[in-house]
Amino acid sequence: VRLVGSEMCIRDSRKLDGRPSLKDLGYLGTVAVLQDINFLKFCVFRDPTRRLFSAYRNKVCDLNNKAYDEIRASVLKAFSLSDFRDMRFAQFAEWVCAQPDEDRDHHMRSQWSLNLCDYIDFAFVVRMENYAHDMKLLAERLDWPEDSLPDFSKKTNVTNSEATVIPKGVEKRISAAFEQDLEILAMHKGGY
């Protein structure tokens, strides 16, 4: 489930991996599941600074990814830069933070809005920096048989953003723009 603009959109995962989707339930069924206390509702959150750096490195810096040409051009214009190679993460982050959340690309939008935190009361938050640990806790909570657990330590799409030093001023600006994401991370320090 994610918010696209001001519309709630349910992701149809059947096309990607065959898992059932809330789309299978229709509107009333989806609302019933989201309000039912017998369903465990969880989401995955990543530190917004690291997530934004990952979007910068994987999406914006990849000049072969033409879907981000317009964003690159907007940042260059905003900072009077003539060449993409002159753009720094600090400038990109400042540009993203100045955009209204609902106008940002979904890789740069707050996870609060993408996960519909205004509408869904999550019982569990998996933190990306503790992904393997938190997923194991979640699996235990769901009584998932240990012999059928996947290897939660495997990661895809890794940018090594955790090893990158982000200037304090940039981090402070991102923290202000993504305050609600940081609030949910503070409320869920490793699980429930």
C-alpha cells in the first residue's frame, strides 16, 4: 500500500512475485484488514538520510537512467550548475528537501506517506539498519517455522550509504524535512 499524490494505491505484488495482494480483497475487504486488530501490520523504514543518499547514488548519479533526467536538470538549474559532474549530494538533498513531499519522486518521498502511517497503525517496524535482526523478531512473532526462514542477511540494491560521511548541516536539513520518518523510527527502536 502506498500513497501516490493524494491517492491511496495498493501495490499489486502478484505481478512481481505471486504473493496475494490487498487488491484481491476489494475496497471494503482492504479497509477491514487494515482495521482488524487480528492482523499484524508492519512496515520497513530506513534512516531518511541514508535512503536519500541511496536515491542520489542509484537513481540520480546513474546517467543511463533517463527517468531522472528532469530531476537532474532541475537541480542543475536551481544551483546554476552547467554539468551534472558539478552536482554534490548536499545540493541534491537541499533541492529534495525544498520540494513538497507529495511532489517528490517516490524514492525521495517520506516513508511516512509511502507507508500510509496516517491511516495504518503499525504494530511492528523493521528498521533497515537492523533488517536481519528485526525480520527474525517479526518471524518469531508470526510463529514462522525457523527451518523455512529465508536468509534475511542477504541484501540487494546496496549503495554502501552507511559508510558515507554526510555533513552535519545536510543531515540536519534532511532531518527537518523528514521529521515524521524520524519520529516513527524513534518510536520503534528495533521492533514493537
